[in-house]
Amino acid sequence: MSTENSSDQLFDNSVKILTDLISFKTISGEDNSSLINYCDDILKKLGATSFRTYDDEKKRVNLFATLKAKNSNNKKPIILSGHTDVVPVSKGWSSDPFTAMIREDKLYGRGSCDMKGFIACTLAYAPIYSKSNLDRDIHFSFTFDEETACQGAPILIEELKKREIKNGICIIGEPTNMKIIDAHKGCYEYTTYFKGLAGHSSAPHKGVSAVEYASRYVNKLIELREKLKSRAPKDSIFDPPHSTLSIGGVFGGIAHNVIADKCHVNWETRPVVKEDGVFLNQEIDKYANEALLPEMKKIFPNASIEKDIIGEIVGFDRQDKSDACELISSLTGDNSRQVVSFGTEAGLFQEIGISTVVCGPGSIEQAHKIDEFIVLDELKKCLALLDGIKNNSISN
């Protein structure tokens, strides 16, 4: 078979697989097991071994599958990693979000670029890896619930540690237009709940207003936000250079003349260094427990302030020497490295010693949008990269 035909066939196959993947409605928080079964079946038929890890209810699944090296020569294994969940769909799509549609040079559908396009390419290319004389293992890592503060990946990472898979090169195929991304801030999300005592507004001294204490808490967060600015590292690679903090919403109260007994605050911080996240949490917890709560309990002993961790996505740190970045550079000829403002699972793999890079097909500009699409040529570029990885992973 000529190379021309085989690359056409590869491309057609990646489009077919992407069409199938889009049809699975794997919205974050929902069951993704049918999509995982589909991926696992493709890989098992090629001789891959695999294991799964689950959420508490066993309805959301991570898959880690391996095509073993035919003859190992101690090369670092490669992990091709993607998340299987997609964000919810809002009204206004011009076609069914879960039916792939090709119009001109673009393929439309929820998850087409973020990030089922990459997963489709890896599955389309897998048969070639399986027939090759691999001198390193090629792993496929497909996780659940990345979009909701990376809930699935930490469960997988724990299992990798147990199985001693802590060395290797991980390529996370988030949409970067196939550019190398080697750093991003962390992203920590919290909801803080205030429980006070309801009462009539004419006797404010007899109630405990959850809204008022929540407001003071928000003011403290805003004060701490200014302190974060002064903590910016001198050589920060980010824009803005410091850790950020944002109040996403304050919800509480039922009427003008009722003292609110419940209120909650949604907030998030994006630390440039882990220490900023630690500093912020220590300061705000101290303020809640030592300044606010004693005042509330004086009037109402059962008052409470509880902070829920929605998710803590660790940052992805730039490293001067990165096997992952160097491998991609050597295959694409592009030595540039960029940072992004969105979060990924990269920091989780990096934390256990795996050299990691974020690089994949499609543009983040299309992610999470109505009429999400991927330019078909991006799939071809991704397949070319996977081909380069094969040539770098076979014995001569």
C-alpha cells in the first residue's frame, strides 16, 4: 500500500472514530463507561492490556491501556493522554451537538476539539503501533471529569504510583494547534457555606445574618487578592504575573425583611506557585475560624462556616530540561514553548515524575463554544506527530 493511500486511510479512520466518540454523550459528571468500552475494545483487539479505575459509584471510569514493547531497550514509555468528558451544551447549535457534521474543512460536534479529536487520532493510529517493532511501551490514558476540576485523573495517578509507572513521557492532547505548551497556573475552586440564624429584620441583634458574614469573608478574600499581587515571582512567565483570585458568586437570603440564615460563596484562585495556594487557604481559614465564627456562635451556638473543595488542579511548571518537550520539538521542528491560562491534567502527571507536555489538535478558541469544531487539517497534523513518535519508538 502506498504511503499516500495509507495516510488517507488513517485520516478517514480518525474521522470515523471521532464521529463515533462525539455520539457518546459524556458530559462531565455522567456515566462515560460506554465510550470507555468502545476505546478498550479497539485497543484490546490490537493486543493491548488495560486496567480501569473508577469513581465511588463505579459509573465514571478511567482507562489505561498499554501496547507493550516488542523488545525493550530502556527507552521511556510514552503516555498518550486525553479526557473523555465534555462540557454541557447550551441552546443555539446549528446542528445536533452529538452528531458529527462535516462542513467545508471543519468537523462540528461537542468535544470535537476538546478533546475527542486527539483521542480519535490515537485510536486510529493504534493499529500501526501494534504492528510496529516497538522498543518502548505506548500507553493510552483516557480519564473522566477533567472539566470539573480534574476529578478523574488523580484516581488514575494513584494507581500508576502503585504499579510503579512513574517514569515516562506524557503527551496531553488538549487543543493547542499542535504547539508546545509547557506551563500553566493551578486552578483551585471552592464553595464556602455560612449557616446563621433567621429572624425578623426589626430585631437584628436576635439573628445571625449569614449574608453579612459571607460579605465580610468576601471582603477578606479581596484584601488577600491584593497580597497575592505583591507575591508575584520576579521571573514569572504568566500574564498576569501573579496568582489571581475571583469571586464567582454570592447566594443567600429570601426577603428584604428577613435575616438570612443561609448563604454561600463560590470562589476560585489560580496560583502561579503552590505556596500561594497554601498561603491563601491558611489566611482565609484563620479569618473564618478566629474572627467570624466566634462572633456568630456568641448569638447562635450552632452557627457554622464550611469550605468545600470543589477541585484543586495543580499547576504545570516549566522545566528547563524536558524530555517531553524535546521529543515533540524534534518531531515537529518547532522549538517554541508557550504558556496557557486554562488548566489541564499535566501537573498531576508531572508531580509523580513523568515528563509532560500539552500538545494537541484544534484550537482552545473553539472549546466550550456553541458549534464547537475542529479543522480537519489539525487531525492530519496530529497523525503526523503520532507517526513521528512511532519512528522514534522502533528498533532499526
